[in-house]
Amino acid sequence: MSVYIDTAALKSNFRALSALAPDKSIYCVLKSNAYGHGLVPCLSALLEEARENRKAPSHFALASQEEALSFLSLLKKRFRELPLRPVLLLLSPPIQNPAPLLFHPAFPLVDVRFSLSSYRDASFLSGYIEKEKKRGALPKDFSLSAEIKVETGMHRLGISSTEEMLSLFTLPHLRIKGIYSHFGAANDPASPRTSLQCVAFSRFKTALAEKHIFLSSHLSASAGFFRFGCLGLDGARIGLALYGVSPLPTSLFTLPSLFRPVKKVTAEVLAIGEADKGEYIGYGITPLCRTTRYAVLNIGYAQGIPQSALYARVCWQGHKVALIGSVCMEKCFADIGALPVKVGDTFVFFGEEAGDTEAFANACGISPYPLLASSPL
């Protein structure tokens, strides 16, 4: 199998997103190894965009400290390419030892913002900074940037009351710059949850405004962005669409044609075979209903192709054919009929053209998110 990452498509997708939301902050979500696309190549491409585009990428979102350290190390080499000091939002709660991040030589070059999803998170960070100041490791005027994650109905992480949220502002050494939440059903137009979450988010913002506290705010991710835009807020966090894949069902929405998939997954033909009617292919539990000519491909569930991909369609030289038999750990089978397929030929599973990643995921009965994140580089 082979995985191809089209960084030119990534940059083009960012430009398209920026054009849809001028004067808004587009957070490029690079968590989980850039959705399985590779953090380093994707970040490198987005930093290159800073030399070419007036509205260069300047807001990023990551999940872990390990990813943030990779971000800082790469940024240190490329910092001069950025016209603005980049914002880096860490989406996960703070870990117990943020020292490697705080004392990284590139930390001062970035506006690193920790997510505060509880008073406990905020108190830990405030206390940690206090301790480091007392031992002289940090200057007395140092403060840590943060954004507040509020719970609006997804019931994952977030501060659930306005009282708890306001209590964060009593803690020293923290400079709170933003407030955000996350939709749980933005891809479902029939769900009332999205409007209820908007109301809940407005309640938090109103409580802040009554205290004359005005922060940067963002609520939409990819699905919400294409349904509602930024909802009058300051920005949006874009993951799946940045990689050229629609976050919404094709019956509801198709990405504009200028968006291109960034990841392409292919497999090579290891062997050609033929099985008679009534026989089984691989671990298949359903006998063949006809004599079938098939190709054995060097990809399986260990490479991120789900076992539910049986009967999903893959492409050989413009011809779409179905997977049959079973998806094994490192192999699967394609029904090639009379096509002149040869050993060594290449089949494309997804990512060659707009919409085919979504179509393949749909045929597997999953969303594109796990499909992209689980196919290794």
C-alpha cells in the first residue's frame, strides 16, 4: 500500500476556507497527527503558505503536549516566514508536567493557549506558575494564555456553569483570551441539539459581558462552519474540510469543487486468481454466486481499511470495482471481472478526486474521520 499527501491541495483548501470567512480566524486543526495526514508535512505546508498568501495561517489547534512540542520545534526553524505571531490552542486539559512546553526555546514565539475545562485545570496551572516564579524559573510578570472550554450540551469536557467560569478570573497568573465550545450534532439538520447549544453558549457570553469581559469566541467546527458559518463569532476550528473532505452527508452538502482531498491511499496487486461459484474468498462467510476473477491487494485492516469495507468500490484506471470476500489484516480482494488487471497494478481506495473519500467511508458504514485517522503514513 501507499499513502500520498498532497500539500499543495492542503494550502489550496486553506485559501478556499479563508475566502469563505474573510476577517475571521480559521483555526487549522492539526490534532491526532493532522487527522492521519502527518503533522510535520501539513504544518510545513501551512507555514510555507505564509510566504504566499496575504491571509496566512496564524491559528492552529492541537490535542497533546507531544504534538505541541513538535509544532514548536518546527516553528523555530520557520518563524521568519510568519507575518504574525501564531496562536496555538491546546484542545486537551493540561497535563501534570507542562515544563517541557513552557521551557521550550520556541515557546515565547507562539501565543500558546491552554484549554480550561474545569476550575481544577485552571487552579493547577495557576499554582504551577506560582511555584515556578517562586523558584525563579519564570519572570514575575509572566502569565499563561488560556481559553475556556464551556459545556453546552455535548457532555464531553467543559465548564458547565457561569459561576464556575467566572471563578477562573480570580486566579492569578492566567490571561484568559477566549471562550469556545463544540457542536455534537451539527451534521444532522433534524437535530434540535445545535440550536440548544447555541443558546447555552450565548448564556456564557452574556454572563461575561455583564462583567464587562469580552473574549475571542468560536463554536463551529467543519460541519457547523459549512451549515452556519462562524455564527457571528470570531472564528471557527476547521479539521476535516481543511483536508478536502466534506463533514456533512452528501445528501445534504457537497464541498465546493475547489476543495481537493489531501490524502490518497492506494494498493498494489499481489496476485490474480479465479474462484468458482460456491467457493469462498479469504475469510468470507458468503459463498460466491458466480465464478469470479479477483485481484489480491496488499492492504487490509492493519493499514486502516475497515473490515466493513466489503463491497465498497475501489478504482483501477477509471474503472470502479467492488471489494469481495473479506478484508484481512494486510490483504483484501477486488472483483475485477474481465478487466486486464496485472500483478503490480495500482488500485486507488480513496483520495484521488473530490467526494471519493466520503463515498468510500459511507460504503464502509463509518464517517471519514476514523477512515483518515487510522490509515497510517
